[in-house]
Amino acid sequence: MIELENLNNQPLEEILEDAKRQILYLSSDWTNFQESDPGITLMELLVWLKWVQHEYLNRVSPGVKDKFLRLLDIDRYKNKGARALIEVSGLSDSVNVPRGTPWRAGNMVFRNPGRQYLVNSQILSVEFNSPNFNSEEEYYKFDGKRIFHIFGDKFRKADSGRIREFIIKLNSPLPSDKNVNLYFDMYLGENLKRNPIKDEKSFEDMAYVKWQYYGSENGAVGWHDVKIKYDETHKFLFSGIIRFKIPGQMQSYNGVYAIRIRLSKQEYDFPPAITGIKLNVFDVVQGEAKCENLILKKKDIIKGNSVVIESHMAIYGEHLLYIREKKSGGWIKTDGFTFERDIDNGRLNLTVNGLNDTLKDYRNEDEVVMLVSYKKEIAKKMILGDGTGTSYQNIEFRENNVLYDGFQIMISEKIKDKEVFYVWRRVSDFFSSDKYDRDYVLDERRERIIFGDHFLGMAPRKGKDNIRLCRLETCFGERSNIKKGMINSVDTENQILKRARVLQLTDAQGGMDFETMKHAQARSADLFSECGRTVTMQDYKRIVGETPGLILKTVRILPNYIHGKTVTDQNCVTIAVRWNNKINVDLPESYKRNIIRQIDKYRLVNTKIDVVGPVYIGLIVSGDIVVNSFYKKSDHLVEKQIENFVNNLNKEFGQTLHYGDLFGMLDKLDYVSYLERLKIIPKGDFNNKNVSEDVFIPPNGIYYIDKIDMNYIRNSNI
């Protein structure tokens, strides 16, 4: 970090004394240096101005620091609520859950970001069919403790082409053309962690899976394709939700209703296994809405100038309606609308009068109507104040824990005797605002809304009650990271939902407060330690280790090396990876493709990349060893020490096995008197030993113990 020069390195009194001494060089007639002299008074004023200016220049304000951080492409994190998964069960009938429905954990409110359709169907059993085993498991066995391999526990080349599938059997049909959620709790294994997938385009699936349902479609009865809308599991790699839709009508299949999931092609690293399957599971995000605005496009409005809105706030709140004004692009308030609350179906039926003439000039994608819905208790807060037309106008606003992206205001302007409203944009500061930008700053510390000065940001036009609220959401930030099981109720008048059971399945995570300046500055310093290109071996190793969706236990970068090729005239790098402890298992092609996809974003253009798995070198260890009389051969202590020795070598690829190191390790064991003979025989094509019996392997080589044949001699028998 650049050290700034201290401009105020003298106290005020010392600056004044220096100025007085300079008087003698300028004029010998000035001899009165007392404070009563008008010249000294003027000098004190100038000295004070200098000191204040230097003090101001000496400081870097938070706004300036924010500006510098943005130059480094760092935006300070805004506050947000935590995210969790909840399950709703015990439904007497299927029910539509509107967007923004409040789910409570005490006084803390969580909301579902999108509308959900919950079904009253129940899973009866799951039938597994694979070359390894065929079984049908009752649903009560999916209790989170048992493990079920959905496509078999082994993938062998001899089984290629044979059916691998599982069938979920339900007691009633799923509705047609409705989005339904199935949650899969995947089991990966202990001490294994898959890299997260943050961008869908950054990962290539390891398998192709076909979903089907048994029913009728276009008059044909049989197995038909299911439409997958969203797959959070990435073909059963992660725990998550799979959202799908049944295009036709489900029909009875041997007395039940069935969904079949069949594996058509796989390149899995581990056979996928589950511990549970659940219906009616969805995301909720912590945050409470007190006012929201919904903008409707022309295509959303059906015949009769009516529209269906599936929003909790729209159903239960108060309403204001605005219509787009074509010429100005602003919004004009109208009272010409009627609405009907349909609580049972979770929707608001809104009808707008006199839209025909307005809509004819718009395209289907144009925004034409804005509905502002708010809670009755904040009705008095909807009008925030009057516009004065003066620079840097600010008005009072008192509300705690306002979500940064959940706050909007609208301000009207008089245009040809019409009051036209515009939605203004919230910014952190006015540094990047133009004089025509409708920007404002919400200063929560001072509880003020601040506007621009006509040069950096507009100021509100003069008007009466023309500054109004159109969106307000609050959140608890970091405090919303609560443990699972705390969300247990719902705020609704829908009787089906009120009687249902609500269970929070996962801990709420991801909630955060506004980032401090100190933390943002620390992040900016980390930028300089990260390389945006693969230059060094450490760059390659770090970037490969972050490949989305993979499990990487060991990575080794081999510059200027490609097995079996001459590389003296090429710029090439081989990446050797190991993903598990199994022996003689080929590296899945999906690993190679994903690693190359990851490295292509960073590698230098003229660098050739090859990705290889381990070469496995078997070891036969034999010898004669003299042990103490109390040594039990059945304990296999010597064998365990040899295995530990080899496992430590395998922490890195291509390690040389030094004969003397293994010999010395065994000879120093407490229960070993001495080692009379030791022999190491490597197996495989890479049999390379020197005169010292050291074993050399390829740079991507890994050892495994093929056989240990030790002859034990008790020292009491000698």
C-alpha cells in the first residue's frame, strides 16, 4: 500500500512562529508582533486556513476509498439474508404458494423467492434396477441413515449397455403442467468434498440421465419424457432440488404412479448414492417485505385487460396502480382498476380499466403497468416528503435493517399538467452520477435520504407529497444464519397451508451485513497475490484445484512433459490428477474435459495441455525380519507400517522409493530386533531400479502394495 505524505507535520503554533520570523526578511518596519496588531490577526487567519487545508488534504474520506476500490473492480458487499431449505408436508390437498409467502422462525421472516406448487402426493417406495442388485425399498427406510446407490454400487465395463435405473412410486398422480420439486439428499462419503459449481456454463455433466413418467400423452399410453426445469444436483452429484413438469396425464402403473430415472451414459467418479428423497422442498430467503412494486409487460395482460398476480404482498396488501406514459416514459397514477383476492388458489385477479388505447402503441415486451402493494401499517410512510428543487435536499427516513437491493423511491414531476412519477436509483455515492441521473443515497446511519446537486445527480423537482416509497424490504443480515429446525410456521390465510407441517431441513447460510471498509481493503490486497493467468506451477495447481464439480486429492503439474511425445520444441504442460484412493481406475473423461475447460480460461494461447491420471506401480515386499518374542504376527504391525510408508509417498506423484528409507524405518521399530533381509520388486511396465535398489517411477506414478511376504523370526529362537 502506498504511504501518503503527512502534510500536517507541524502544529499550528509552530507554523505561526515560522511566519513571524519571515516578517523580518520582508519588512524591517513591522516590529509589533502582538496579537492586538491587525497584521498579526490576518496572519493567524491565513495560518489557520493553511493548517485546515492541509488537514483536509491529509485525510482520505470513505467515499474516496470506495472510489479507489471500484478502480480495482471491488464493490463492497451489501447486506443480504440467509438462505435455507424447508419442507412442507401433511397437506390435505395440493396448493399454490404465492411468491413472497412469509415463513417464520420466531420474529424472523423468511420468504420463498418464487411461487411454488405443493402436491399432496406421497412417495410409497423406490425400486432400484442395476446389474449389481435389484430391490424395492419402502419409503420409511429413507431416514437419512441408510445409503442407497441409485444406479448400482459398481460401474464395470462388463456391465456396459445394461439397464441402470430407479423408479419412484407415488400414491397419487402428480398434476399436469405444474412445476414440482424433488429434493435428493446425496451421500458422497466421509472426508470427501466436491468443488462447488457457481456457474452452470463452467461445468460439463458427468452423466446423461433420462426422466420419464408413466401416463398418457396425445392419446398414447406408456413412458413419456419429463421436462426438467432445473437440476441443482447436476445429475446426482450434489444434494439439491430437481424441478420438473409432467406434460401429460399420469396413469396407474401396476397400482401406483411412477417416475422413472434411467442412466443412459455415465462418467462418474463415484457411483451416486442417496440417503433421502423428499417432495415439496424449496428455498426460502430471510427478509421481510413491507412494500413491493411489480411491473407488468403488455404480454402479461390478457383479454379483458386483466392479469393474474401470484404474490403474497399483492394478495394481502393495499394497492396503488400506475400506467406507463408513452412520451415521457414515466408512470401516471390511476384509480381505474378492480381486484379480487383468490386466497385458496394463491393469486390476485387484477382488472385495469381503459387500457385498450394505451396498449395499442406498445410491443409485447414493453412495460405498461406498475402495481405497488404495501402493508396497511406503513400507509403513513408511503409519502416521504415534498420536493424543494434545491441542491442536496435530504429528508428523514427511519427504518432499521433496510436491504440494500430492497429499497426504492419514486418522485413525480409536472409535465403538461400531468403528475408523472419516475423510479429513482439508489447509489452508494454521487461520484459517477450525471446531472440528469435520478440517483439518491440512503444514509442509514444518519437516517436520511440524500439527493444530488444538479451537477452530480438530479435534485427532486418542487412538488407537494411527490417523494414516495415504492419498495421496502428489511433483513437481519448475518444474524439470519440460524440452525436448522427453527423455521416452523407460515403466515397465511390459506387453510391448507396453515394446517401443514413446516420443517427447516438445512442451516440458513449466506446472510451477511454490509462489508466494512477494513475488510474490503484486505480483499483488495489479496487481488495482487492472485494471478489471472497460468504462468507458474503454483498458478496451474491452484486453478486446477478449483475446477468446479470435481474431487481432487492430488494434483501435480509437469511442465514441458507429455508422455510419449517429443516436447523440446513445444510449450506444453501435463496435469496429473488423482481423485480417490482406488487402484487401477482410469481417469474419467469428464474429469479431463472439465479440467481443460477450466484451464482454457487462464492458459497462455500457445501452451498445449494434457490431463492424465495416475500410473499405478505395484510393490511386492518380502524379507526376513527378527522380532521380539512378544510380537504377534496376527497384529500385522509390520505390514501396517509398510502401508503407511507407501501412503506417505503417495501424497505426491512420482516419488522415488528409497530402499534405505524403508529398510531404516523397519529396522528402528521397537518390536524389531533387526532386519536380516529386505527385497522390493515393482510390478508393471515401469520397472526402473538402480544399484541401490531404489525404485523410480514416472512423474504421474502412484504406488500400491500388491503383496507383503515377510518371514518372521523370533529372537528367542536364535
